[in-house]
Amino acid sequence: MRLILFGPPGVGKGTQAKLLAVTYTIPQISTGDMLREAVGAGTALGRKAAEVMNAGQLVSDDIMIGIIRDVLQSPKCVKGFILDGFPRTVPQAEALTKLLDELHLALDSVINMEIDQESVVRRLSNRLTCKSCGTIYSLEIDKLADPARCPKCGGTLYHRDDDQPDTIRKRLAVYTQSTAPVKEYYGTRKLLKKVDASGSVEDVNRKIVAAIGRP
């Protein structure tokens, strides 16, 4: 099973990717995790990525595709994968298609998780991040005993600047503008499957599994 999870910030891609990884026994691959692992391992591409990030710049598509190539060819992706957070632009989607063709791999589905903008604003506004371990919590879902302390490591929880309502709306506007062509790209290839991402985590998971059409 080879999947891409697509959707705006706060839609729940990470949560659903973890559930699908268990259901289909395949790894969740997020761009952030890939970069951190490559940098931590000190690979050639990881060192290049570190130089770029340390300079405060965005990692180029060429470097990202190279890192994705390494991951997809690793033993953990033998049974498939779930790409979470990539691609975000048409050039990235085209580069990924070319890479998959070279590796003789085919995508099964691109799941487009859809939700109205104000629901995303509400979700992200209620999100807290741990300063120590980076774990993200939801005030709506996680029922924290102490909203100031991370139950995992005891670190301080805080609202990130980009989780403020005005900033969230700006992020969503950028997302809509940049990713609409990507949805069209996969739609013309009959891979895009739309899923209503409102409702409980369990409800959304059932909708995604139904859209995939495989047990």
C-alpha cells in the first residue's frame, strides 16, 4: 500500500497517518522526520540539508527528493509507505512521479482530507506544543490534567506563534493557493480521493479506509 495524505494544516494528517500505518503495517513518512533523520545520520544529503537549514533557507526540492529516494529504497518501505506532508507543489509532485517510475513503484491513492477553514482555525488555536520534546497536544482532544505541563516529559507547553488565529488564516490562504494545482494534478491521474475530515478521529479513519477500498 502506497499512500499520500493531503490536507491543510490542522486537518489531522499526522494522527490519521499513524492509524493507517498500524492498519496496513507500513511506515508513516513525514518530511520533517525524514529531514531530522537524514541530518542526524550525517548522510551526504543530510549534511547538505543541515547547511541550508542552518542558513535559514528552505531545503530545495532536489535535496528532498534525494532524501525521499533513500527512504523509499530502505527496508522499512518494502511493504509500502504513507507520505505525510509531501508533495506540496506541482514541481514536487512531478519529481515524485518521476522518482516512483524510476523505482518501479505506483501510488495506490492520494487521500485529500477536506475540512472548513474555521474548523481548522479552532483546532490549531487549541493546540499546545512542548518546548522540551516537541510533542503536540490538543486542548479539545487530549484532556490535559495540567495545560502548562507536558504529560510525557514534564516540559512547558505553549501556543506557537503560527497557531494564532490570524496567522492560521494566512497559512490556510497560502496552502489553498499553492496546493490547488497539486490536487488537480492527482485528480487527472484518477488517484485523488476526497474525504470529509470533520468528525471524530475514529469516524475520519473509517472514511479514509473506505475511500482506499482495501481492508
